[in-house]
Amino acid sequence: MATLVRAPRGLTSARSVASRVGTSPTTASTTLQNLKCADLVRRVREPRLWRGRAIEREVWYANLRSDELEGLLAYLHRVTLPHVTAPSSGPLPEHLWHLVWNAEPGDLDIARDAT
């Protein structure tokens, strides 16, 4: 819940939730389904940019309209999430190439060219 409350644009999969909290995708998926049954999270189908194209994706959000969640928000904002490290080096992934307009995407290195 703390992860979704801090993700205003939502998260696109149980795997992305799992990577942010340091648990398995299976555990995250089960937890998301339980939270959905409790009306604390919602899953919405919406267009997202992926590999330079707009596609329909299902996105998980915290259900900020839920009365139950309102009582938990103060607690959830105090939760300390694990620190997730970004890739330390290597080429820019191909699915991000459409974001680069002032360099050759294949020549970029994440660690060297991050700024």
C-alpha cells in the first residue's frame, strides 16, 4: 500500500510493485488481489507510452477514495520503503531510445551518461 500511495501515476504490474518493495512477484500479486477485494487498490486500463507507442495497459493505483484508506494514510506515509538501486552500468535499454533526441541511443551508457 505504501508503494502505491507514493506512485501517483500508478504501477503497471505486480512485478513492478514487487521490485519496489523487495518481495516476490507472486507475493505482490496475491497482496494486490487481497487489497483490491478490500477496495484499497484499483486496477484501471489506460493508455501508456511503451517503446515509443501508446498502448493500453492495466495500472494499479491506491484507491484514494476509499474510506478505509483515509484512516491508513498517516501510517502509510511513515513507512520506510527499501532502497532500490538503479542499474549501475550498461547500455541504455532499447525501449527508452525514443526518449533520446540529442545523441545516438545505442552509444549511451547508463552510468557514464546518466546526467
